[in-house]
Amino acid sequence: MTDYDLIIIGSGPAGMTAAVYGARASLSVLMLDRLAPGGKMIDTSEIQNYTGMGTVEGAELAVRMFRHTQELNVEFDYRTVLEVQDGGAEKTVVCEEEGRVYTAKSVILCTGTTPRLLGAAGEERFTGNGISWCAVCDGAGCRDRDTVVIGGGNSAVEEAAYLAGFAKSVTVVVRSRLSADPIACDKLLGLDNVKLYAGHDVLEFCGGKKLEAVRLRSRETGEEFSVSCGQVFEYIGQIPATGGFSGLGVLNERGYIEVNGQMETKVPGIFGAGDCVTKNLRQVITACADGAIAAQSAARYVRNLN
């Protein structure tokens, strides 16, 4: 016999919503994650577009979602999943810690994404010592200091506005133009201590023992110059965290999980949800929708097995 009806890998908004719907469908559910529940919500200062919540701290929303799963007695365990094996009616989930192995009738993959690196000179050297991907985690060290944010999407713009509340200055660098929501862009550009360099490439991160500046080049004129800073935050996109699923044959050429409208992969009993699947909009609310659909599909699959 299998250990569970459903194993959910990942505990971001997709995973936690799937857990709620799976439990309400009377499935035995296990949710696995190597990190604390919440995914990238934990590192988000403010979420302003989750319907019904107004403006809410990401960590607060994560806690509320996790509390909901616990009210429904969903099991949760801190585990690093190495591999998922398809055995037809039985799926096997192999974990790193103590070589732990779980079995289930169905699995939902919702492992999210990891930050994309810029690849500029000096990036590896100053990672964790001047370069960060989390303003909530490392923003406190920017108080009264010059700070650079690289990227023009919603994450970059929202976190730049957050940093501007206590940094001496915030310089936003983007290769082309800001692509975030217009309201968020207007709010950012209306701040006195924010400067935008649109159409610029980052050439190098400079400094001695600590980061001191970022060297830029204009894509229009070719002019090169440096911007002094003590901290840089990169928000230039994400890479799907799906390496452990390559043996299933469910990934596309970019590493995202291919699913249909019911969140089904081409492997019966294995589903995908959240930022790691093929989709056009990656937001908390769309991740939740994916998780709900995936859990309903998993419940239907398990019923048919039984």
C-alpha cells in the first residue's frame, strides 16, 4: 500500500492551496519542502494584488495559508526531494535526508523557481557580500546607504520602492525599460531618492573586500560609467527549480513543467502547479488557482484508481 493518496512537493502558494483542496477532498496528504512554507512570499515585503487582502506582508500571507493547511491536518515535513519515480499506480518520492522514501498514488510538483544570475564580472565574488536577491532579508543593511536594484519587472520595482523608504538612494538599472505595473512604476519614479537608468547593461561589480560600485554601459551611446553603492539587489528573472524531475519526461526545453488546463502532465497521476509550470502570468493568485485545479485533478485520478 502507498503511504499517501497525494504528495505535494513545494509549499508556496500553489502547494499550500493544493494541500487545502486535497484535504477537503478527503485525500491523505503530505506536503514536502526543504524550506519554510511560503515560497517567495516570505521574501516579499508587500503584496498588493491578492484579491481581498489589500496590502499585506508576504510573510503574513504565508503564515495564514500554512495555518489553513494545519487546520485541515495536512502533514508537513522539511525534506529535500531528489527525485520522483513513476511506478504507474504508485509514485515514489526520494528525499536527501536519511535517504527517506515516500510513496503516493499521485504527486503535485510545485517547486517554484530560483533567481536567474546576471553573469557579469564580479558577481560570484560579491554574492552574499554585497549582492542579494531578497530586499526583505538584506535590506536592513542598506539604511542610509546608496543601493542599486537591477531589473524592471514587478519584483524589481516593488522592492526598489521598499528600499527607498530607508536607503540613502536607490538606482534602478534595466536593460530596456520598466515592464512592471504602471501604478507601481509611477509610485517608484515619484520618490525623490530614486534614479532610473533605462537601456543600460551591467558590466561589472567593483570593489575591494566589499562591493563599492557597479559599472554600467549605455546601450544607446556606449558610454561607460560607475554608480557607487554598498548593496545590489538583482531581479532579472527566474529559473524553474525542476532538476529532480528530468527523468519523468515532463519538462520543456527551458525546464518548465508542461501541463494542460487541468494541471496534468503527460504522466498519469503527476501534476504541476505554480511558477514552475508553463504559463503566461506568475503571481501568487495564479499559483493558488493552479494548486486548486491540480488538487481537484489529483482527487479525481485517485478516485478512479480506487
